[in-house]
Amino acid sequence: MRFVVGLGNPGERYRWTRHNVGFMVVDALAGGSDASVETPGAWRLVARLGGRLVTLVKPLTFMNRSGPAVAALLQEAGAGPGDLIAIVDDAALDPGRIRIRAAGGHGGHNGLRSLIEALGSEDFPRVRVGVGAAEDLAEHVLSPIPERDMLAFRRSVERAAGAVVAVLEDGVEAAMSRFNAWPLPDAVAEDATKTPRS
């Protein structure tokens, strides 16, 4: 089984911050299902995406300590890093931009750093969602998203959800060719806001 893991911070305080875009994408993929299971380490839900069953995961151990919770879930399922798709915010990308990578380093992202350290591997796909940068980066990613930016942000979340489904359906390379281009062609941008569940 594949594991789709969105990184973020638990609690209402962080719910609508840019740093929680991974959680938001997982919620979009979950489609409002109430069949989730919550343990001290992670929220998870088995869903059908891209024609296959996957486990959606939101670690509840805070961003910088996401790795051990995810590693425990993979070990429990007899899965490895290659069975994981991680979703994270990326301040180096313009808002709305999506970048899919087959593998790679953490790029300064502490959530990815924790995953890599706990898994002992960089060899897992990741979907990076652009949130833009600011002089005070911590303030930028941990403050609530302004109402004026919310509609565009929600669209970005839907595109990222579409990118995850594309990875599951068509593989990383094909998904990269569709979603890493910027700006997105109109047809791809429209299609990417539709998240098929079967």
C-alpha cells in the first residue's frame, strides 16, 4: 500500500497557516470522509485514489518531529520509503506553483529533514507546494493566511491534490511533466482541480 503523508502542525492555531499546506492537501484528498483513525502519533485514513487503496496520513507530532511517526507506520505495514509520497510547503516556490520530485534532500525543510533522518533514506517522492517567501520566514509560514489570499491558496491545494493523484495513476515522471511546468497550461490547471477518488 502507498502512504500519502501531508506534513504540518496539529491544533487549531496552525490550521490555516502556509506551513500546514500538507495537512490541507490530505484533507482535500480525504474528501470529508469520517472513517479516519487518530492515534497519539498520527491521523490516518484508508482511501481509494487513482484506482488504488492508499493510506492518507497527517503526523500529529509537530512538523520537526514528523519522521518517527511516519517511520513507525511504514514499519507496521511492512512498507519502505518508496511507498511514501510526502506533501510539504516550499517557501522557495511562488504561491500556486507545484514541484514534484522523485527523491532528494530536505532543502532546509525541517519536516523533510525529520522524515529523511527517521527513514534513513532520501528516496521517496515528494510534492512541494509553493507558499512564497518573506523577510521573516517563520512569521510568514506560521501566521494565518490572509482572507484576500485564501481563494488562490485553496486552488493551489486542489492542484497539489491533483498532482498526488497523478503520481499514483501515472507515476512520478509523468506527473512531473504535467505539474512542474509554470505557469500551468489552462487545460492542466483546470484538470488539476479535480481530484478523482476511484
